[in-house]
Amino acid sequence: MNIILLHETDFINSKTVILKDRRKNHIINVLKSQKTDTLFCGLINNNMGKGIISKIDSSKVELKVNLNQPPPPPLPLTLILALPRPKMLKRIIESSATLGVKKIYLINSWRVEKSFWQSPVLNDEILQDILISGLEQAKDTVLPQIFKKQLFTPFVKQELTDISKNSLCITAHPKTTNSCPQNVNQQTTLAIGPEGGFIDKEIETLEQIGFKTVNLGSRILRTETAVPVLISRLFPDLFVS
């Protein structure tokens, strides 16, 4: 946890917050902080800054906060992701939030198992907890938006054109000879299929609205590996200090 993320309900006045949950436990048991220590804090979907511990005991931590810094800039990427198996989804959502992705569309595909859509992981509260974990790692405050689309063709034909307007549109797919572009430095919409990739008909539907099909080379990667690899290829400056 590299930032203590705050909710509006944590504030007892404009400059004071009280924490009694897992954040309090982390401050006491992991950070081993004491009174007058300074911690990096941020209000969800708002500014970041510093918090000074004014009171601390086994039941609560009180912080005096000054949130005067903007959050880091978002990654100029919209991720279109065929719904993966639940355990993999958790890891992908968390890493995407850490890397600065702010819009994620979970879509259906012929190779997506129907049971995946019944997973408790898709509960909004659970997804928010996963996103918060990713933000805590990255020192970010802005929660990504997650949209769930269970019909592939209507989504692509009726919505994706507008979603991807004025962006570089690419589909990651192992069965093509086109190499993925590097260092694109522009707004991008990236579609990634399920394990085994999109079927040919789905690729054709995406290509009809302007998505170029590309690959990462001869090695076929799991989706949870492909997402950060693609992001690092498209936006290498993200990893340069």
C-alpha cells in the first residue's frame, strides 16, 4: 500500500480523517507508524497529498491531511477485454488499474464460458475493492470505470465505433503476421480476446469498424501476461522515470 486512499465518509471535518478498518491495521501493523509520522494520502477520485498522524491507538488512526496534489495522468488507453476466467480477471483488473487504464469494457466472445458471467467477482463492490488495490500500489486516486457487455456483435456494431472514435484501434490476436506498433503516443483502443483468441468472425467484425489485427510475436501469452506486455510496448514512457 503506497498510498492511503480516503473516502468522503472518513472525514470528520475538512482537514481531519479517522480510519478504523484495514487501513488502520496497515498503518499500525505493516508501516508501524507512530504519532506525528507523515503518510502519503489521497481522496478517491480527487487530489493527493500528505497526512500527519495526530492520534493513534489500537482502535483508530486520526490524520490531519493536506491534499494539494493532482493524481498522475491517466494512460490514454481504453481496454476492450473478452471476459477471462474469474481468478485471471482479478489479476488483470488490478494490474490495469496500477498501470493507469481508466476505462475497461468486459465483453462476451464465442470462447468465453457462460459461467464466467455469473462469477461473484463481477459484483460492483468486489470490482471496486480490486481497483482500489491497484490504485494503492500505483499511488493513484482515480478509479477506473468498468463496463460489462454480454452481447458481442451489438456492442461492436452499435457502441464500439463511438467509444474508439479518434483513437488508434488495434486487436491483439495470435493468428496474424502484423506486428504490434510501438511507442504510439496517442489515444488507443485495444481489444484482447479470450484464451485462444477471438474467432475469425469476431475478428472480421472488429476489422469492419477499423480495428487492425496485430500480434506480439511467435510466443502465445496468457491474457494476464499479454495485457501488461502490450501496454509496455504501446506506452514505453510509462516505465521511464
